[in-house]
Amino acid sequence: GAGVSQTPSNKVTEKGKYVELRCDPISGHTALYWYRQSLGQGPEFLIYFQGTGAADDSGLPNDRFFAVRPEGSVSTLKIQRTERGDSAVYLCASSLMDHNSPLHFGNGTRLTVT
Amino acid sequence: AQSVAQPEDQVNVAEGNPLTVKCTYSVSGNPYLFWYVQYPNRGLQFLLKYITGDNLVKGSYGFEAEFNKSQTSFHLKKPSALVSDSALYFCAPLLSGGYNKLIFGAGTRLAVHP
């Protein structure tokens, strides 16, 4: 079946601009996660949704970052006033509800802020 | 503070030889531990997990990992390496109970030579 889909695969934007990154999880997966992977590093947790609500947003770096999941399926990560330090690969993952179920990752969106 | 360490940036092994990729962790409570693999131009994939029970856990593609509580280690192993095993491997303890908030190591690149 279809896996986690992320669009766009690449995004280049200028410093100060606003960007939206989209994630379409596996059908039936109630849990959705955003992670960020900087060059040469492992992924870092950003936010976790259970259904429509953000159950844990403790990994969001600052208030320029925001994510929504209004209907409990597709999620959008929004970054305002982008900075060069925001350049990274943004990974979305979904899973069944419990922590025993592994994460299924998308291929990520590579964001470059110039 | 909770942390994970993968002491080797790269591991080189000849095809057919056994391989080990090391991981040590520092987490509170009983750890839930995961290994994920990232192939070139593909998303992260779940490999195996330790939740409880037998210290030797088996996963996908012939990989296994040994949980050692006294040494706080969770080393990834395979008896006979394949060239197709060449990839980036991440060890990831679970930070919070109930959902997949993982802390990823920096990753170890495995290179299997013919």
C-alpha cells in the first residue's frame, strides 16, 4: 500500500519567507510525527499529533514553527520568517497509536533557506 | 539528561564477515530501544526493537541486536554482511512512554566491501 507522502521533496526559499511542508500519512495511522534532520545528524523530534491535536510540541525550536492536522489525517508544518539555520530535511512519520508500533517515515522535504 | 551515543562514524566490513554497529544509551527507567536504517535516497526504515524479554532481538534482513542492561548498550549485529547492507544506521531510545518520541543517535555509516 501507499506509504507516507511528503511534498514538496525539495524547497528553496529566501530568508524571511514563509513556507509550508505537507505530510500525508498512511491511512488509518492516528499518530503523526514531525522530525528534523540536519546534515550529518540524526533526526530530532519536533511535534507529535494524536488525531487532530498536538499532544507534544516540545521539540518545536521557537514560535516561528507551527503545525496543524485539522482533520486528523494530512498535516502541514509551517515556518514563518525562515532563517538559514532552518535548512534541513524535515521528516514526517506515522504509526498506529501505541509506542510498540514502529514509525513509518516519508522521504522528507529538503528545505534550503538562502 | 537522556542521550544516545554511536561511537563510530563509519564501520567497514568485507562481505560475508560478521558486523557490529555499536550503541550506548542513557535513559531513565526501563528503556525501549530501536534501530532504524536509511538507505541512499530512501526514507528511514524500522529494523528492530527491544521492549522487554529476551536480550537478543531479531529484526529485518537478518539483523539482530543485543540488549545489555549493565553496560547500557544495544549493539546491532549481523552474522554475515551483504554489500546491500551498506547504509546509515541509527540507534534510537524511546524518550517518553505511550508514543514514539525517539532520541536518535548521530548515525553510523556501514560500508560493506565485496
